[in-house]
Amino acid sequence: MVNIDNVYQKVLAIANKEQRGYITPQEFNLFADQAQMDIFEQYFYDINQFNRVPGNDTEYADMLTLLEEKIAIFKNIKLLDYIEPYYKKPLQLYRVGTLETGFGQIEQITHKEYLNIKLSPLAKPTLKRAVYIDTPQGFRVYPTFTNNVQCHYIRKPRKVNWGYVVVDEHALYDATTSIDFQLHPSEENNLIIKILALAGVSIKDPSVYQIATAEDNKNIQQEKA
């Protein structure tokens, strides 16, 4: 977890340096949530990239271990609710891992594939060889189970919020209404840099945007070097 007030105060200190501008709590919350999602989504691109590297290089193996550690807190297992004919997707679902029952893992197929296999006595889905189709309405499982369908999935980070109360026309931090970043503690600097890059457009100061973006690019290059 990364404390949202620590990030906000550092962002304000940098943005206000040399009277560059003020970032309101509302603006910060929008930028902060976008920065968190950008970093979170980058994990999966990086994993895909490192997995394509040939051989078993220790450096890449360490990077994959670190990325898996950062993603681990977002891994969930949920028993799905059934509202005929769909199993409802978990809230805040980002990526599906596997679906399973007491009979084992359920294989994902396309609607076209299902139309082909349901006509074949040998390939037709059974309780021990179930399949599912991922649709916007939910998961369609064949054959239909009445319960005990579990979903292993990765959820999205919670939306962050720098909560505050107004005292003498000043916004003061309120921990009771705040929601911290759910990212790994090592991401604090990346969050600050990305928020500054987004805020640089809002405060109409190209130098803030350029400095923050250059630093962000440097960090990415160092991580992948």
C-alpha cells in the first residue's frame, strides 16, 4: 500500500515550486486514479514481454518474480452467483484466470467452437469436461451447474481518494474518508512522476510535464535494461 497523503503532499511540493500552480484535491484524485491504473496495467505488458525472452536468464526471472509479487494482492477467488443462464462476473474484475468446479477446471471456448462440439457425442461437454463462454452478460457454462463454480481472477485496484475537510477555506487531509493506493510500496515514486505528468497539462506548465515524463521514461528503461 502507498499512503495517498504522502503522495499528494510531494506532488504539491513539486508542482508549487517556483509558483508552477496548485492541484486541487478533485484534480489530484482524478490524476491519481489514472496513474494507479496505468502502472497496474503496465504489469501485464511487462510480464508478457519478459515471458517472450528466450532462455532462462536470472535477471528476467527476478523481474518476473517482482511483477508477480506486485500482482499477488489483486488475485482473488470467488464462488459465482448464478442467474439463469449466466454466472455473474465478480465486481472489479480485470482479468479471468480460471473457472473450476469440484470436477476440475472449466475450459474456455468461443461460441463458434461450442456450436461445433455440442453436435459431437465424443466432444460434447460433460460434468467432468465442462466448458464456458465469456460474454458481456456473464459466464455461460456447459453443462449448467447449479452451484460451486469458482472464479480465479485478478481484480482492479480500488479507486483512490484523498479525502479532506475544509477548515478556514483550506482542504485538510481526512484519513477516515481517504483510500490509499493499493500498489506495492516501491511504486510511490512512479505514482508521483505519473501524477505530475498528468498535472503538467492542467497547470499549463510544459516544464513540469516534460521533466516528469522524462523521469518516467528513464525509470522504465532502467527497469527493462
